[in-house]
Amino acid sequence: MSYVADLHTHSRFARACSPALNIPNLSSWGKTKGINLLGTGDFLHPLWLAELKKDLIEDGSGFLSYPGSDTKFVLSVELASIYTEKGKGRKVHNVIIMPSLKSVEKLQKALLDRKINLSYDGRPIIGKNITCKNLLQILLEIDEKVLMIPAHVWTPWFGIFGSKSGYDSLSECFEDLTKYVYAIETGISSDPAMNWRVSELDNKSIVSFSDAHSLPNLGREATILDGEFNYGGLWKSIRDQKIAGTVEFFPEHGKYHLTGHRKCNVRYTPDETKRNGTVCPKCGGQLTVGVMERVEELASIDNGQLRIENQDGIITSKAFPKRPGFRNLVPLLNIISEAFKSTLSSQKVINEYKKLTDNLGGEIKILSEVDIAEIAKISGARVAEGVQKARKGEIVIDPGYDGEYGVVKIWPDNQSDPQMNLFGVE
């Protein structure tokens, strides 16, 4: 079977995360988004772990159930590894996925024994000279079916391929244990095609998750997996690259897509960086080297060699025919907001979003496969056209850089509304 998974999430106990992130809300929004499997996030935080034990039931599958909900949960956490190795600073985030509360408790004890503070943040810092390789060793000793997935791998800070991480490859970081790293997470600022260019990833699954800090951002990136719907099936699917596809933000929307300096309003494409360097021409400080720049530095093949195809919104590569395709989608709330010329948080937008998802299934299904005419019947031609344009990639993007999210628009500012009978409905 195929199912939609978003395994990189957070709770309200992680810094800069919404206070609304609790299990009942996560379960409800999982259904609204059309997500079958959600990561719990933050399972090492003692208060959140207590809530997981109270609210969720281990059902024997390796997943956890919330009463009355079809969305299952799997135990997950994001760890920040910050340490010095071989005289060089290293900063890497990893997503850890475990098969049982018993295994979580063993990891909790192992880290507490090493004097790691697990209480101050749902995304704890694993310092004390515990390298990523050491952490993976600890995890494998607890359970050989643990999953350790380098998170948002191209982000300058804390992405393993990022310009500030201290690493240029998985093998440099994990050495002889690299074979147990079965997947990498693309992150908001990159898509699978950018990762296909790196030969070290040829035998790794390329997955995408939301890293959501609020409920509406759940599923903004997600992975469709093939296999049995239990922990053993999840583990095998990721190990054996049984990925049916992924749902992606447009990577230009990511806040580190291009190189630049936000304070000075300086932004460079990779070609511009080659000509101008990485020193800010206005203040003389260092530019933040973006994702596109790092991809160009570490890629094994040129972008043109991918021979990208886009068929009905599904992007594939002739050079990598066995790689699953992916879709770039614009969040439904954003489309409705722009169509209605209203804010994302306005009651009018929220009511329309709820009406669509209640009548046509989860958001991911609406954005990718529901007939455009059916969307128009419920929300009118403007919203329906917005979904259609997003599917085709007919959008306007101002790329993000140096911590500034890119701006994605469906309609140029000066474009008039379409005729209301565009889809043959009122």
C-alpha cells in the first residue's frame, strides 16, 4: 500500500513553535491535511513524552494510535549535534525515528547518563563531544531498526551539506557507519532533483517532511511511501528506497535558497557568486552561502544532465528513471488567501479552507489530484484557477536568501480576476 508520511514535526515544547501543538490538534490537522502517518516530534522532552504516553496507545504495529483518529503516529525527534571533531566545529541536525516507547526510554537514559540536558528544548543539543557517528552507534545498540535521517541537509546552519556544518559529505561525518544512514531529508530550500546531482546519494532514499512549527504547516512537504503500514514496513521502505514520491514546496520559497546578506539586501545566484565572490559589497561582511551555491559545489553532474521532465505536474529525470517523481505545491491556505485578497489568518480564508478539505478530502489530495471543476463548484473559479496554476508551476517567485523566506505568488500584482465562468460553473 501507499501512504502519506510527515515524520519531521515538533511539539509546543520546542523553541519557536506554536502553543497549539498538542496530540489532539496534531491528529485533527493530520486528517485535514490528508496525512496517514505523523512523527510525534520531540520525544526526548520529559513533559512531551509524558503526554505521548497519556494520549497515545502503542497498537503493536510500531506506530501509535489516538482514539477516534485514522492518522497514526510514529516516535520521532530532531537532535542538534554541536561538537568539535579533528579541530573543526561541526553542527548537524538529525531526525531520529524509533519503534517503541521502550527504545525511546533507553535513548533517554543513555543521553542523561552522558549529562545531556533534555528538558530545556524539544530539539535538544547533543554536545559533550558526541559526534553524529557516536550518536548513530548509540542508537544502533538500542535498536538496529532505528532510523537516523540527516535533516534539511542543505541548510547553511545545521544541514550536513550546508556551508556552516563543517562537513561536505555523509561519509566524512559517519565514516564506516554511513551504510546505516538510509535517507536524507531535502529541506524546504531544496527539492529531490537538486539532490539527484550528488552521487553519494545514489543509494539513499530522498525524503521530504514539513519540519512544522505550527499546525497549518503540517504536510507542506511530505513523502509517499510504499510498503506495509507498520514500523517494520516503514523501516524497510526507507532502507530499500521504496519511495512512491514526495510533495515539495517550491525550493525558491526556502529562506536559504540563494546566497546573500539580508541586512544589505544583497542576493546572488550561483553564477553571480562566481563573478562577485561571497563578500558583501555594501558592508564587507560574509554573505550566507545558500543552498543553490552548495549544490553547485558538491554536485557530481550538471543540472542539464538530469534531463528533467514535467508531466502533469510530476517532475522526473530521464537520467535517473528509477527515482520517484515529485510535485511542487503551493499551500492551499496561501492560494485561498491570494484568491480572496485576504490574510492567511482571516476567518473568511479559514472557513473556505475547512469547507474544501471537509468536502474533497485532505489538502494534499486537493492540491494534487482533485478535479479542478470540483474545486470550482465549492470555492469558485478564482481558487480553482489558483490550484491549477500551482500544479502547472505557473507562478511568480521571489527567491529566499539569508534567513528571508521567498515570496510565492499565483497571480502577478497587476493581473485582473478571471471570468467567473472559466470552469463552466458559477
